[in-house]
Amino acid sequence: MLPDYEKLGSFYLGKTKPEGTQLLYDSSDLVTHAVCVGMTGSGKTGLCIGLLEEAAIDGIPAIVIDPKGDLANLLLTFPELRAEDFAPWINADEARNQGVEPAAFAAQQAELWKSGLAKWNQDGERIARLKSAADFTIYTPGSDAGVPVSILSSFAAPDEKTLEDREALRDRISATATSLLGLVGIDADPVQSREHVLLSTLLDAAWRAGKDLDLPTLIAQIQSPPVQKIGVLDLDSFYPAKDRFALAMALNNLLASPGFEAWLTGDPLDINRMLWTAEGRPRISIFSIAHLSDAERMFFVSLLLNQTLSWVRAQSGTTSLRALLYMDEIFGYFPPTANPSSKKPLLTLLKQARAFGLGVVLATQNPVDLDYKALGNTGTWFLGRLQTERDKARVLEGLEGAATAAGSGFDRAQMDTMLSGLAKRVFLMNNVHEKQPVLFETRWKIGRAHV
């Protein structure tokens, strides 16, 4: 007989403190999204890996954005818990520093994992259950180190539903233009920038006509646009041909640069395909972007979020959790004041995705760099150790806003006290679907990496 935590819809996250009872989180609560905050070493990434493991066991697919390169550890699952399984993945430097031979160190790690799992009422059978429940794929946009991703579909005309929604189409065009210009080093304001206005005009004209675009076609259209006026001004008065040629050259240099071909080959950026295999098996798609430059990361994350938003709008409504979107470090992508190209689609997902069963989970170690007003409707907050009083003040501000939006009470003094004494791997969960906050210690992770 399976334990209680294997019941469908129950995510086993850890044990409550000080009672020591199993914390079973209702997966449907994630439809109202979650945010996880904690300083380096708090166990934040470990908690979120556990969340993804539970989702996979329940057959719930996920889009995982991994800016730091930590989440490939989800694939390191060894049901037999044998030393030889661990051997290729041990830290050789750590073994050497301890004066232990690699084989002996691997055996120690295997025993550590076996006993660690046992303390949390888990075993190799649960690891096997995770491996058989879902497909795990590591995508590496801009590189062939993992499965490469082709961005060509990102310039394809949106579906009919998006085209009919003027606001949705405008957002998609703006984010695509902003992220593309950012890739060539142009920080473009959607209203003031000639580059942004021109690209937006070209995208709008093509997409409304049902035509797909690619970079070569876009470069050609910059030089010879299929429009004669921009607003009320003649094209050459608004953006002279000489200046347009400079923009075309910048994009052409990008297209011709060594390595850019890696962005044009591989699996298409098709969210349905990223969430389900051809056989209908749920997939955990991990997009590892640690190898990219800041501009390339922003470019890809913005495209991925917009594609996810288009997928969401094509789904039927539901109150159950259909899929997850998780980002391991949101720093720089969702700031309180600036408006990078990633922010608008993420805001829209937080507002609209819940009606279609997509749960958004955001994690950060930098609480001051989150737009807490935008997180006011986030249902679950996982709060770990915080570095400064300023961090705690910002988190309390966000919690208070979420409580107000949910129409529930908020005891700031009590929450302040609870946040002040958190140990490593201990989190305070504030869930609007529950009557009061819960203090808990995270369970041992199924995957190899204990982070």
C-alpha cells in the first residue's frame, strides 16, 4: 500500500516543526502561483527541486528556466542506490580533501543517500517512480551541449486567438522587438525608440497578414519596408534609409556571427512539445541558460515566456494544475521599477495563467529585486533564511499585499518573529488557501544533488 504522500494531488514537501508531521501540499494550490525567497544556503533551490519532483511523480509537466545551471541534477536519479551509480558524479576534490579514495567516497555518498531518504520515509522505489513518471530533457539554447533549441518559430505568426486579441498581439510584438534589439545591444523604449517602432510595425504588418518572419526576411524588410508611412510621417522622414541600414547591419552581424547558427537548429520552441512527448508522456523541460550572456538570456527568456503565454491562451479553462512554469532565479527579470522584455509576459502569466491550469513558481535570493505589487495575487509564499532586515521588510510588505488581495488577515508582528529564527532547510509557508502559516523542514531530495 502506498503512503499518504503518494496520493494524487498531494506534494510531500517535508515535515512540520515542531510537530514532525508530514507536510502534504495540495497541488491545486499552485494554480494561484508561488514564490520562494531565501538567501544563498537557505535550501531554496532544494525545496523547489522537491516541488518539481512531486509534480513529475504526479504526471504534471513543467517548463523550468535554469539561469545558474543547478537543475540538471533532477536527472541524477539512482533507484538501486549503488556506489557505482554515484561514482561518475562525485566531487573528486572533496574526496581528495578528505583523504578518501574515489570508490570509497562514492560508497559513502550512496550510503548517505540511502539513510537520508530512509529518515524521510523514502527509498529506491520512490526514485524509480520518479524516473518512470516523466521524461526529463535538458535544453541548451545557443549551444549543442544539451538539446539545442531553434528560435525560428518565435517569429512565426501567432495563433488566431492571439491575433484577435489586440492587447495580446501588442504585447507579443513589443516583447519580441525589445528582446531582439537587446540582443544587439540596443536598449529600446517601445514609444521613443525608432528601432523599436520600426520592428514593431514590420512584425505587426506580417503577422496580421498571417505571414511568418525569420531574421533574413526581417533584415531585408528593415532596408526596404513594406510600408510607406510610420504613423503620419513618411518612412524616410521618420527613419532615413542610411540609419535603417545601420540597424540592418547590426542584425546581419548577429546572424553571421560564429555560433549564432546554434540558435537556428534543434527542437522548435514549441511549448506543447516541451510539455509532452510524442507518446503523450509528461516532460520536465529544463532550459539551462548559464552559458549565455546577459543579453542572450533576456532574449531567450522573453521568447520562452511569450511562447508559453500563447500556449496558455490556446488551452481550455480548468481549476486543476495542468503544468508548471518554474524559474530558479528571477533576479533581473521581474524588477520593481524597470521594464525588461521579460516582465510584461510574466505579469500577464501571473494574471491569466491560473484560469488555464498553469502554475507559475518564481524563486530568488534577492528579495529587493522583486515587484511585490505584481505578486499581490500569488497564493503561496515559501520563505527561507533572509540576509538583511531590508530583505525581511520587503518580504513582509509583499505578504501584506497578498493578504489584502486575498481578503484575509495578516499579523505582521507574528510573521516578523517567525522569519527571524529560520535555520537552513527550514521554511515558513504562507498559503492563502490555509488558515495560518506553517513552519516546516524540507524533505530529502530524490535526485542526487542535495542542494
